[in-house]
Amino acid sequence: MGAHRRAVFLDRDGVINQNIFNPASGEYEAPLTATDFALVPGALEALWRLQTAGFLLFVVSNQPNYSKGKATLEELAAIDARMRREVSAAGIALAGVYCCLHHPEGIAAEYSGTCACRKPSPYFLLRAMREFGLDPGHSWMIGDRETDVICGCEAGVRTIFIDGRRKGISGMGADWDAPDLAGAAEHICRDFYEQQRINGLGDAGRIPAPQPPA
Ligand SMILES: [Mg+2]
Ligand SMILES: [Zn+2]
């Protein structure tokens, strides 16, 4: 193994699971119920691949829908539980799942107003780096919003922007743009094994085929 403790930080909605069309707002948004939770195709294979390459996996998510009065805390907990269950059933370990429940203009008093943890704040990344002794120079943040990219930049990790709407060049200032989580994992693993090869470690840049347990 390399000497660096490294991690991939993942936004959740639009990266691990699909955003859902909300007729009320006309936008694709985070699921509001566990029933609406659906993994993005290829998500488990991508996470498995990152884990196999030795990255610790963290989920970092803004979840303001209780604060906004759009979902109950129980529903948010059920969605979180479903994600953890489906990921863990595939043999993938999440080192941490960090959620900001706040919103600056929320209507639920206890989660309204400014907070330290809402992305683009790098709060949770910095905390994980401290607690797990991670090397930011060998870590990554993957997200589908500009706030994810800013969050990663402020934490000193490399960033990948998921361009879910396939608009092409995002202009978000990320280190890399990928169409989905599978593409992001491909890029991170390619970079990692290339570094291993350059440093004379590992086996010549070979990217192992993703083989999640059944
Ligand atoms: Mg997102
Ligand atoms: Zn917060």
C-alpha cells in the first residue's frame, strides 16, 4: 500500500442516487421518500472500484428538506438508511456519512440560519481529514453542483464535477468533468495506478476489473 491515507468524498444526490423530478418545483431534486431512492446505474461498481484502490469513502450531503418543510426527519433518516443498506450489501464500507440539515432560509427553527457545515463549507472534509489522518493531496471530492467543487477546492482536494445534464463543458473549475460516478471513479483509479507505476509501486498501472460481490 502507498504511504498516503487517502479518501474520496462523495456528494449523495445526483452522484450516488438519482435526483427525482419534483412537479411542484419543476426541478430534479433530492428524493423526498425512501421509496423514491434509486441508485445511479453503475454506482456500486464505481464505489467498489474506489474501495479496491484503497480510498476511504465518505458521503458529504446537504439535506435541507426538513428545514424547508418538504420532508420529515423520519423520511430523511429512512432515505439515509436505504443508501447505507444498499451500499453495505455490495460489500462497500463507508468511513463516514456527513449530513448538513440546515438551510439559511429554513422554516424549521432548529435547522435554520447560517451554520458551519453546509457546503460549500469544507467543514466535514476538514473534520474527516483530521480524524482519519488523510492526505488532501491524494484525496478527491465528487459532486454535481458548483458548491461541491468549491467545497473540495477549499479543503485542498482534487475535484470532479458530474455533469448530469450532459451540457458538456461545465466551466465549474473542477479538475475533471465526468458524465457520472462511474466516469469519475475511472479517472481517479487511472490517476492512482499511474502514480503507482511512476513511483515503482503496484503493478504497472493495471486497473483491476470491478467485481463487486453478488
Ligand atoms: Mg448533488
Ligand atoms: Zn449545516
